[in-house]
Amino acid sequence: MMKIVPLPDNAREMPYYDVIHTPLAKPTEAAITKAKTFRGDPTQGLRFEDRAQVQAPDFQIRPQATYLMDDGSIYLSSSTPTPDITGPMMDWWMIWHQLEPLRYALWNPEDHYNVALSAEDREQFLNSDKPYVQRIWNTSSIVTESFNGEKPNTAPLNFVEPNVVGLNNALLGTDGCMSMIIANNTISAGPVKIPVFMIESVRLDGEGNKVWNVNAWVGRGYKNGKPVSMKLPMRDKIATNVGMLIVHSNKEMAHLNTVLPGLYRDYSNKPLI
């Protein structure tokens, strides 16, 4: 039987409750081992300074791996086929699912425990004067999740606007970024705070297929409106943990490709709450 995270008391009252039982494909042990141990050629990794390339229609998606970059950071590339997800569908989903914990669990029933917004950010999510793609900018979500069924962790996701972190708002909705979210975060390694920067998008790959593409840098990010960098200690150990993001992303995005089209069909034309 599929493991399911603890659900809200009112979960069975929700019209989309049964979606939680949609079978979830488990990653293989071989995929987990590769995600933890395989290191890509750093000369093929995407430098943080070149991050704007991810919006280009001809961007060459890097092989799925973690990369120990020459500047002392870690770069991660991950892609998951999402043939049935469209840009508008994903823009809607990034708002809709964060308004209720059961919705968050639908994305990944084994790993997504909870999502919470401040009252101010919730108000922005519900602001119909803004398109969905803009409502997430300058907001923070507190998520509780695991990578692959282990004990969950709670951390904030701080979403930022492309224009203020070296990307281009005008390219949103194009083949290079049909839908895009950018998160500028930190993780703790003991007393050390490490910057983490993630760009995730629905885009076309080199063969014209829709994929969910993740480009993330550990040791790079933004602070007070300026790029920051950190040479990471014990990089290979950190990369082993970071590599589990590949497992998590492949797992949740494959599942979302299964459940999101029906949710979008049934609920995108209804009030968000």
C-alpha cells in the first residue's frame, strides 16, 4: 500500500480527496544511488553568472547530476518529462496548491506534509488583479517535506521576480520558460548559512519535448539585491544530500504530470478557495 502523509482532518470533505490515492511511482535504488554519487563534469555545468541562459529557447539542458563547480559552489541539473503540463496550467497550480495542505499533498502524497502562507502572502495569492505568474513574486511559503519518504524537514521557500535576479520577465510564457518559479533561499550546515538559488520551469528540451527543468546552485544566491557566493566546505558530502533533490523532483513532477491535467480541468475555472 502506498504511504500517504498525515492529512488534514477535513481532507475527506474535499471534492478532490480521491486524487490522493493516485498511484505514485517510487524511484529505483539505482536512481537514488546515482543521484547521490554521480558528479557531472564541472566544465559542462551552468555557471551562476550564466543563469539567464535557462530562458533561451536553445538552452542546452545540462545532464542530470550534481556538479562541483570551479568557484567552490555546487550546481544541480534535473529534468523530468512533463508532456501533459502546460505553462498556464503550472502558473495556476503554483498558486492553487499552496492554499490548502491537502492540495500540496496531492503533488507528492509520500513527501508533502504541509504548506503554509502568511496572511499577507495569502492575500496576494488571492488577488485576482494580478496574473497567476506574478502572484508568487516576493512571497514565502513554509513547506514541510521529505525527499523520499524519510523524516520531513521544514523550511521557507522565498520566491522572487525574474527581473530582480538577472532574468527577464518579458520571456515568461515563451518556449524557454512556459512557466517559471525562482527561489532564493538559505540552508543551515551547523552554524553556517549557505545560499541556495533555484530556477525551475516548464520548457521545451532540445527535441521539442516539454520537461520540468531544475537548475540550482548551492553556495550562490542573492542578498540585499546583489549576487553572493560561498566556497563550500565538505562539498562532496553536501552534494550527496543535495543530489536527493533530483530524486524528489523526478518523483513529484512525474506524479504531477499524471494528476494536474484533471485538477486543472475541474478546478481552474472555479474560485481558488
